[in-house]
Amino acid sequence: MRNAILLACLCSAVISCSPDEHEQIVVQVEDLAGPWRHQTNIFGYLAGGFCTSNANPDTATTVMQAEVQIPAAGDYAIWMRAYTSPGGKRALQVEVDGKLLPPTHAGNLRRWSWEKAGEVELPLGAVQLVIHDADDGFETADAVLLTGDLRLDLSRGDKLWSFYPDSLPARADPLRFNIDACLAQSRRFLPPVDEEHWQNRRGQVEAALRSALDFTPTPVRTPLAAVVTGRTQHDGYRVENIVYQSLPRFYVSANLWIPDGVDLPAPAVIVTMGHAMREGKNYGAYRAAQLGFVRRGFVVLGYDPIGQGERHRWGYTHQLGYAALLCGRSNLHYMVLESVRALDYLVSRTEVDPERIGIAGNSGGGLNAMYTMPMEPRLAAAGAFSSVCSLEDWIRAGGYHCICSHLPGLASAMEEFELIALNRPRPFLAGHCLEDAIFPVSGTRQTVARARGIYALSHAGGQIRLAEVPGKHGWRPPLREAGYGWMMRHLQGQGDGSPSPEAAMPAGDLQAPEWLSFKSGSMPEDALTYADLVAARVEQCLARLPAVPEEAEPLRAWQERTRRLLWETLGGRPAHQPTGQLLARFELPRMELGRIALHTEPSLEIPGVLMTSRHVEATGTAMIYLDDGGKEVARFSPLVRSWLDEGRAVFALDVRGLGETTVMPDQIAADAVLLGRPLLAQQAWDIICAAKYLRTLGFRQVGVVGNGRVGLIALTAAALSAEIDAVATRGSILGFRRTVADPLPEPLWTYASNILRVADVPHLAALVAPRPLLMVNPTVGGRPLAARRIDQQIEPILRAYRGAAAEGRGTVLSSDDAATILSAFPSGW
């Protein structure tokens, strides 16, 4: 049976290859002697981690070194694997047998890569290998390869392991897949044919929007505890600096602009800011808008959004929106909530007429206005600038500039014209620039036209308008002027809604104390950060998870129910049946390799390499191997070689978004959120498909091992599908609790929308019972988890394996000999 499984799937030409005919020695830098720090926090390393010189801003005088045995005298090419990054000076030098080679890794691309240091003639026997620091940054060294194949080019990947040496084709591009899938969903939503059709559809849209925003129920409004921290009189208006709490101890900095010489109570406008990270409410265009409204007799409230202006601080970054997704929250949830609280504050002021309050914003602020209006019936009018566009056109044009723009499953639930139509008959103005490269104006025109059609069904077509002006993305003066005229008509009863010309804004220091609310420059000592809010929400979700039963029948019922809910939460189980295409087969001295394109979706292939030993009788078992560094790591992995020596086949896989299919991690993760199929779920599906495919080749048992952070993907796949007979992880998270930090400690694909409403990582592991499970050296942020932390989190796993009468088959442990433990997993195979 040794070769029968691989050969049976497809006849193809056999290609004799040279790489394994030459001596190859792989040395892991963490195994060398020396004082450099052993780390694991940059995923993508080959084996047990990497080492940094840690001498920044100096060049380290220390080295890492070891004695290496050369099996045959001759010429050797020396390759170094290390990490580079923008702005970093991370150059290294390799010295072999007293010969110092030229520096490598002086570039600035953010990646792990092999670079050739040079060629040396080496004698038989022991030689000294030394790694030197060659620049004044954080040099980051992973591995050294000494090979007798002088033609080998690891910088491109050789013909065995690199499927796409030049560029990633559309058929293997996970970003292209997610964009196309979102577009297919968006195209399903067409304008209603009549009022009855819209009334039936309206309830669905509103329910879906509330669910996506996590406004079911509407968040509780806690005391604002507002404080005026300063007042300044200007020509025709005064400005009050305000601090209030949108949530308990979550402080908001705001300015309230009050006009002189108008009848009170007066109409008011909330101005919501786009992404002016450092300036926030005091950014030029946004301050101009606030000034323009107050000069026209409006009370104006402008507040700093989370992570902007006076709230541009550690613990407030927008990337935390990914962590919020774990519990169904999002940046947009908090953006809308804070605009609702801004409205609450305005209503509390005697100067404001509560029946005449509008909202207007640009870019991210326009998005804020657009999503707040349907959630807040007290708002009488809205203006959304440089933000309105069909989801279809926006996603097609790129569809990403911040996770703030993405709600779970929105593209599968509605189109933007339906969102705007929820406001009918309240006045809505969309303002847009003709050369906007983020939100194409074609999508803006279509969205407004379709929304106007729904307004017109109740004879309110004049209540919605599109203002177009020349220029690129931004709240340009003509758009601000359109906003003034719109609010004057609908909140003051003046004019016909035509633009109101804007006067010049007076010069001044936008960050002068008179414009700031936190006069000391610091927030109150008891202030919570955005990270604190998200972490607290995670704790609430964890507390609501049901306990894992430890009796057989209740356990089976819990597993069935939880697995069903998990599939539903992660976007549903795809109907596609996977197929594989053997592209080429290579005979090497020790093994046979098959290059396989695995079709896990109708329009997506995943690259994988299937390895079988040429000298050991096959056992009918296969291990799917995932690694943070991609499938190529299997080429040098002692663990993979040990499996092959036991007669197991190994299928090294690049699940979508990793390895060769890595492309724009932020955008893939964000578009997968919009689609409603988190990237973690898509990656787990790739593994399930791999297991299904291996069974079609005749393998009786299929296990999966995830080395590094990808262990979470392997575990999720095993939790979802019985196609996987055993699962092991090394160096992956044991729970989501500590993945909430600023900056985020885990890859973006970790943060699957709503997963904590169903299961934490220990619950995923409990779904594997009674199948063999091994979790070695759990981590958080790439750093080992303390033993006491492990003990605190594994009770659901122990309960499940007791209930399944499989105690001892589910193991979580820390070990210095993880490779040996994994090589024997699962026992008896």
C-alpha cells in the first residue's frame, strides 16, 4: 500500500527532483547557544520560535553560535531565514567555519523570508556556525540552511513547494473570493415593487440591522454625569468644553457651541467626526462645520469619537473592534451608542429644542450618522457626507479602510438603500465628491435613487437628496454648505434646502486649551479604556456559556446543540463537496510529494503538498499539517519527518489567508465579517475539506496538527466536523479572554464574530470528545501561558472527556519536549 494511495488518485508525469539528493542541514537559531532572547510573538517562524539580538538602538556585540556536523565535504550554499519590517534595521550576518558572509535581511518588507548569505567550501566534520548582529535594530533570526544544492533558490520557493511564484491568481485569492461572495449577496437586494412589498421587507431590515449592531435590546442609558470644564466667549457664540460618560467611567470629550442672539430653545446638530485620529473634533474641516452651523443659529455638539482627538490614547485603537466582534459588538455599535448619548446630552440642555435635532458627519462620521438615524427616532434630520454608497460598489472598489465600517453579516442581510429607507419620511441628505476613490459616486447615486423610490411610495420623495461636488473624498466646503442649507430648511424652516455659503474660518491653534475638555491633558483616574469595555463584554459572554455536562447523554445532547449553533453562528455549513487536483508528483530519495490544488469552494483552490514515505509501509493514516509559517515549514520539520518514518502520510496545507495565499490580512478579515462567514470559519472549512479529500484517497484515519497560532483553526475544524479523527495544537490560545488587548495579540482571523455567544476555546475542545485531543504549550500573544492559567481553563475539557468515558484522551499540558510528544500523537496510529 506504500504508494497506492497517492498513485490511485490521478495519473501524472513523475518528475525527478534534486533538492533531497543534496545534503541539507537546517539549524534553528533558538537551538544555538547565546544570550539573544527567545521569542514567539511574531507568528510565521519555523519551529519553536526565534531569537532577537535585543540591542536596539545599538548593534549587539553578542552572538548565537553552535557546532554543526557537515556530513560530506564540498561547496555549500548558506541561507538565512529572518524577519524584516518597515522602518526596521534588522540585518544579520552568518559566519561559517570562520568565513564571515555578507549581511542579509536589510530590507523593509514586513515578512519572514529566506535570503542567501553566500557559498562556502566546508570540510567533513564539525564546523562553527555563528550568527552576528549587523545593524542597530531588533535583529530577528529564525533558522539557517546549509545545502549542497547551489542552484536552490529559497527566496522564490522551489518548484515543489511554491505554487504561485510570481503572483497569486484569482482562483487562489481568498480576498477575491470574499469580495465576490459579498457582491453576490448584495446583488440579491432589489428595490420593492410597491408599498406592501416594502412594509414586509422593512421589518426584516430593521431586525437585521439591530442584530448586526447588537441593539437588541437597545443599550441601557446610564447617567451621563456631565461636567462643564471650560467656557470661552467668541464673536457671536460661546463654546463650552464638556466631559460626560457615555457608559459608566467611559469618558467623552466634547465641545458645545451655543449661538448668541437667537430664540431659545434652538434647533441643534450633532457633528460626528471621521478619521482624524489626532485632531478629532478639532480637525480643520470638522471644526469648520461646527462653526458653520453655530453661525446659522444652531446649537452644536461635536465629540471626540473613540480613539480620536483627546481620546487618541493607548487602549482606544480602532483595531479593538475585531476583539469586540467576539461577542457580537463592533466599533459601529459603540459609535452609534455614543451618538445616542450625545443626543441625550443635548436633550438635557435647556438651550436645545428636543424636537429639532439633526445629525451630520463626514466619512466615518457620515457612516456614524447613517447608522444612528434609523436607531434613534428623536433625530429629525440627517446629513451623511462622503460615506453613502451601495455595499456592492464599495466592496467592489476595495471595501476597506477601517473595521469601523463592517458589521457582521451585513452584506448578506441588506443593501444600503434599505438602511437609509428605514428613516422615511425624515429628511436625509447624502453629500458626495465626484472623485471619491473610497466610495464610488456611481454607488452613491444608485443608493440614493433607490432609497428615494421607497420614500416616494409614501409621497415623501422630496425628503431625500443627493448633493454632488467636484473633488476627492472629504468634507469639502461645498458639501458643508449643502449640509447647512439642508438643516436650515428642515430644522429651522428657512429656505428651500439649497447650499448656504460658508464664511472663512478664523485662524487659531486648534489644540489650544480653549478647545480641549480634559484640561490636565489626562483622563480621570477611574477612566475605562475601550479595551476595558470590550474585555468586560467578553467576561459577560463567558459567564453566560452553559456548563459542559459530564454525563454521557447530556454531553451528547450538548455537543449536538452546540455544534449546530456554532455552524449557524459562523455562517452555516457550506454545501460544496471538495475535490482535489493532483498537479504534479515528485519522486525524492526519501519520499514522494504530490502538489494538490484542493477546491474547497466552487471558485477557490487551496494549495497543499501530500507527502508519503518511499521506504516505510503506509499505515492508511494521514496528518493534515498547518503551521504559522505556511506549508513550506513541513519541508524542514523534524515532526513531519517522524510521521513519514512511521508510515503516515502528511498533507501540508496553506488554508486561505495564510502561507502562499496571504494577501491583505485586514481586508480579508473585514470582508469575511461583512459576508457573515468569519475567516476563522472559512479556514476551518478548508481543513474539513482536506480531511474529506484524504478519505476519498483511501485514508482510514485523518488527524490534524496546528503548529502555532493556527492551532485554533485546527481545533475549530475538529469541533465542527467528525471528519477529523484527532487534533493536536502547539502554541495556540486556550481561551479568548486574553486576546483582548491593545495592540491585539493575535492574528485578525482569530476574532470570529459572535463565537463567544456559543463557545470559548475549551468548549471547542470539549466538542472533540471522545476523539484524541492534545494541546501542548498554550499561549497568549505568542507567549507561554502559565500553568495556573492552564488549570483555570481546562475544566470544560476534562468534564467532556469524563462524560465521554475517554479520560486521558484529552490532554492539555506544558512541556519542553513538545516535538516528541506530538510525533507520537495520537497513540496507536
